[in-house]
Amino acid sequence: MSEPGLPESDHYGRATARLIEAVYAEGADRAVVLMRHSARTFDRSIHDLENPLTDHGRGLSRQFGALLPKDVHLRGYASPPARCMETAEITLHAHAEHGGSGGRVRPVEALGMFYALDQQKFWKGMMAADGMPEYIAAWFDDAVPQDAMMPVELAVQMILRVLAAKLRAPGAARQLDVCVSHDFTVYTVRHALGLEGLGGPAVEFLDGLVLFERGGGLVMRSQHGAEVSVVLENFKG
């Protein structure tokens, strides 16, 4: 299935949809997908987080929603910037239009870039590092200013706690929580869990990771096939 006006070869979101379908086909009743937003503008004259979706990105979101399993109820959560909220909203709407069901989308700060303690230092650091993967590698190596970024271990655990809470919250018998975030978040989580290194596949629009339960434990799987068990650490003062 392809959104009208989009070429059949437009692959964005298809691998994530196949991953979600496989998880439910293997017996899961509930899952959470942590994913990047859809295609967006790159206007350097405004703050990066204010760049909206393109019309192409809206079409991709509709295509993605139409591809999701129809016997699964969707709940939507997103990083507060408009491009993330709109990705989730269009996805849920398209899913319902094609025979599925879903509720409203709610902004969740933990899906945003909360780990950047100083946005200006964060953006300058990424520019100096010649790219996002390089900056994330420096963050993991404790080589970025402590007032620019939250400790990486704490940031990852906070994200995982939110995803796990969504997975285990009361809801429909068969349910998918669509959690739309940023490529930085997806890179960080998959690298921290050992799913793919920072030199691995790029995190493209609508790429995602799926969290689900198997045998009483948490499992995170990448669209590229790797999966790991997830252990939630207990951070106390």
C-alpha cells in the first residue's frame, strides 16, 4: 500500500511498519514504538525544533498509519514540537481511516530533547563535532560539557522508564503506543542498548525501535533485526 501521490519506492516508515507487524505476528499483544518523526523542512532561519513537516512528510505519515495492523488499538504520544505531534496525529488518523482505531495524541516531554541542558551549547557542540553520531559518541565518552548534556546513563533510563510505563499501563487487549521523537533519541537508545553502533545505519524519517514483553521480560528490537533484553535501573539519590 502506498499513499496516493507517493511513489511505491518511497521506503520511509515501511521497515518500521514491518517490524511492528512481525512483533504482533509472533504473539505480542502490546508494544511501544519509539520512532523518528516524518520528513521535515530544514529552514536555517528558525530554531531547528520549529521546522515543520513537509507535504511529503505528511503523506509518509498517512502511508505509515495505513500500513499498521488494523486489529491493534493505537495510542499516540509525541515530543512537543509540531513536527512530532503532527506525525503522530496523522498516523493515528490514517490508521482509523483504513479500519483501525486510536485515540488522541498527547505531548510527552520525555520524548523531547530534555537531555540537552543548554540548547545553545548542544547545537554548537553538534556543529563542532561534524555530525550527530560524532556528538553522541563524545557524549557517551563524557567528552561534552556537563552543563550542556544530562549524564547519558540517566537520560537513557528515563526514556526507557517512560516507554515501559506506557507498555504496562491499562488499555486495550491489543495495543500499540506510537511514541514519536527525534533521530537523536533513537540513535542514543539503540546505541546505549547495543542494537546498532553509531557507525551503523542512519536513523531515517519514521525509523523506529519496538519495545515489547516476552517471557515476563522487556525486549527492544530494531527494524534492522537486532534485539536485546532491557533492564531498567533504579536511580536513587
